[in-house]
Amino acid sequence: MMEEEYRRLGWKDGDPMCPFRVSKLNVNYELCDTYPTLLLVPQGAKDDLLTAAASYRSRNRLPVITWANAQGVTLSRCSQPTSGMVNRRNTEDEDLLALINKINTCSNSFVICDCRPRANAMANKIQGKGFEGDSYAQSHLMFFDIENIHKMRHSLALLKKCCENQLDSNWYLNLNETKWVQHLSKILQCARRVAHMCNKDKYSVLVHCSDGWDRTAQVCALAELLLDPFYRTFKGFEVLIRKEWLWFGHNFLDCVYQIMCQYSWAFEFTHDLVMELMLHLNSGRFGDFFCNCQKEREDMQLWIKTPSLWRYLHRNWKQNKYRNPGYKYSQDMLKPRYYVRDLTLWDDAYCRFTSHDQDKKTLKPIDISLLPTVVREREFEISGTVV
């Protein structure tokens, strides 16, 4: 599946004119144990350059290409550089980003999207890490103020506590104090900005946070979902989750739900598929989401010891489950609203076990044909329908 996805993005095996190549330098996870075995990189990026660039990045998570269009506009991901307080440079890392930017036939500008608050990135410099300096040619560095995983987990814990006590008269105040919707807003804002730069401005973009895990995966996956209609199909959504979560490491389902609320017609599948994934993230029924990376799952031989979630989903898909009858294919980039007032609490995910929400699900929609004629006429009058 990995090679198939790289071919879809434009890689042609054995073609020296192709701007991409697939490096097998990590086939035994010796370069980076949290990256996949095959890495999509520029044609001119030799393995020794990749090795040297990896040594400059936290956890050896070097810049690699995760999406590209026909014009050579790319979306790449990595971890923070180990520049430190002295702004240490690495020429191989600079050369690698220059080669990625060279693929772009539309623009010479290159944007580095640092998902962290600038203050957090500055604090990391004290620990010998940090962010890119002015030595990267034609690049622009932007910070996006997405909080780290520790604050996200604290927010989620508060959200769960809030949803457990829905009879509280201060429920909306409690929900606001969780900051959960505010976090979603920041992630969606960043993902939409990245997608806009790739689609409208034709800039190639590199995304990272600290170690290139949660925030990086969320922003890259969501930006690709907005940019590429393939990822809004059943097959493409599976590829996206495998690529950005399982191949490279990790929660963006809530953001997907928010996008689907605004663009339900743009997805081949329904909210039920996203809910199924949400349910089994921590159910322990399937082994697909165990561990932190592909290497750990292979070491534990989970494909032998646990059933596959994807086989289960494919079986349901063949039985016409999750299919969206109102799906309309469109190549246009999605532009979801991301302000807090535009977002909503995902009741099915966070409140599905409360008695109040169980009661709501038992209510059946009213059949308007059973209403008295005068009521139906009034209903049509309000809606503007001619009786």
C-alpha cells in the first residue's frame, strides 16, 4: 500500500527524470525507528545526505515528503532541528529542504510551519533543540500556537468529566473551561492555512512540532484531507490514516467530524465510519492502533496476534455500510470554518454512554405525513414549499 500511495503521488520507479525517489535506507529501521521502511524523498537526495540530515533532527525524524501534486507542490513532515542556543547549522539538512523546494515548478518560496507556540519553541532551544534559522534559503517560518500533547490530554480529561455530569447548571461554562473546542479550532486553522498555501499560493510546506508526532500528524492529515479528494473516499481515508498515524506515528478524528458537519457531501463515507474508528482507538479489539509506530507493531507481531480493523471495515463496506448516498466528487479544496462558534461537541463520541444521550437516540423522527392537514400546510408555508 505504501508504494501504491507513492506512485499515486507521482513517483515512477526507475525513471531518472522523476523528481522523486523512494529510499530504502530505513528498511531495517536503522535510520529512524519511528519512520516507515520506505521514504519518499527528492531524486537528488542521496542516502548519505539523508543520514546526515537525520542526525540534525530530533529522534532522527528527517524531512520526508508525505504529499505532492502534479505541479511539484509538496507537503513534508519532520521533527524540530537540534539548533540549540548557538543556532547550530547542518548543511545537509539545508540542502535536503532546498532539494524538496526545487521540485516545485510554481514557486521558489518555501514555508516551514511550526505547529508550536513560539514561546515553547524558544524554550526548547535551552534543551539543545529549537527551530530553523535564517540559513534556509527562500524559506519563511510560521508558528501556529497548537498546544502540546500534555495540555491536550488534560483538556480531554476535563471534557470527559464535563460530559459525565450533564445535569450541571453550569455545563456550558464547564465545557468552555475544558478548552477542547478551542484546541480543535487551532488545529483546523493551521491545517486550512497549510492547505491554502499549497493550493492557492503554490508554496511547498514543511510541517513539524517538537518530535513530529501528534500535532504534525494531525495538521498534515487534515491538510491532505482538505486538498485531495482521494482521501475523502473510503480507500483514501484508510491510506491517510495508515500513512499519517500508523506509518509515521499519531487524534484527528474529532477534526474530521467537524469538517464532515460542514461538508458531508464531499465524503464517500458517513460519520458512522469515523465513529467506528473512534470507538476502536482504545477498545483493544484490534491491534492496528497498538504501540507508537510500525516497528513496535512488527516487533510484537501484532498482525498474527490480533485481528485487523481494516478487514473488519472492508467487510462492512462491501455490505454497504458507511456509504454516503449524497456523496459528490469534487476536486475543489475544502475550506471549513474553524472559529469556536462554528464547531460543535461530538456527542456520539463523548456522550454516548450517558442516559441523557441514550434517550435522545431512542426518539424517532416525526413523519410529517401523519400530521393533521392544517399542520402540514403550515409547515410547508414556513419552509416556502408550494402545497
